[in-house]
Amino acid sequence: MNVTSIGAAAAGVMAALSLTAVPARPQTATSLAGVPARPHAATFLTGVPARPQTATFLTAAPAQPRTMALLPAAPRAVTLACDVGTPPGSPPTFVPALTLMPGQVTVRGALWLSGCHGSRPRLRSAWITLRATGQASCAGARGLRGVATITWYNAAGRPIGSSKLRTRGGDLADRSAGGGLLTGTVTSGPLAGRRSRGGITSADSVLACAMRGTGAISGAGRVTFG
């Protein structure tokens, strides 16, 4: 056998014995449980791929603004209410006399409280002496400021205390120069700290006062403390 025959035979044997090369699959990481892991996914010990971690935040709901209901203030309770009158023969006097045109005047005199009732049952009546100055006319007064002394009496007519009232009343809407004589604040004694409002309405008409002038007024009214 020549060399050429030997080479051909050897080539045939080698061709029969050659192995077919199969391309290898890409290696994948496996979990401990033997389950192939997905690419780029972290696995737990159970072999189940973990879900991508997402940051969670507590949703802060915006606080509702607190609103305060504005309710109308309840009217202050009346502590005491009394009828007001001028004592016979000594009504409050105005100097100079009242006329139709407003002017600066000084008023002095006394008033009598009776029929008092309220949350202070011992205070049944009172005698008041007062002095005040301000603008006044036959039709009304404005800003009568002064001091009044109130002597209180019980149901038996015995004096049971004294109060000081600082007056700051008078309003042209009162339609009388005496309408705000007792408007002010009690500064001492029974009812200290309480506000008062009231006075008297003149028995004379505005027309009669305007025609002849008035140096004194008599009449009746009401006062409240509360």
C-alpha cells in the first residue's frame, strides 16, 4: 500500500470518529433550590426571584384647616333692674339752662331707684346723688361724665351698702338730657365691675324746653346693671 492510500484511509477514519460540536448554552446562575435564576434578579433562599425593591412613603394627607365657628356673643345677663324717678322738690338741675342748641353744661341732683329685682335680691331700692358735665340740649346729651354715689336699701328700708358709679353716658338718641345720666360703670361697693345703662326721660316736651329753656328736669325711667 502506497503512502497515498494510507493517507486517504486515515482521513476517512478520522472523519468517522469526529465529534459534532454543539454550541453551549449561556450559563445562568441557579438558586440553592436548583431553579435557574432570572438574569439580573436577586433571589432569596427559596429560589423565588425577589421583586424589585421600591421605596414606599407614608402619604401625608394635608391637614384640614381648623375653622372656628363665629357665633354671636350671648347678651350679658342683667344683674339688677330698677325703676328711676326724680324726688319731689329736688330734680336734677342744669347750669346753664338747657336750650335747643347743645352747649357745655353741669348737672347736679338726686335720683331715686325703686322696684329693683334681679340676682341681688337684697338690693331693693337706692338713693343716688350725682354730678356730671358734658354737652346737652333739650333734645339730648352727649358724653355726660361724672360720679354718682348710690346708697342701697333692703326690703325693710335699711341701708346695706354704698357704691360708686362713674358715669360716661348721654346719647342724642335718648331724646332727653337725662336719658343717660346713669350710664357708666360701678367702680366700688355692691355691683362693682358691672356696667349700667339708663336714666330719666323729661316730663316736659322738647318744644316746651326749646321755647323757654329748662334749668331742671323731672321725669321717670329705668336703669339696668349687668
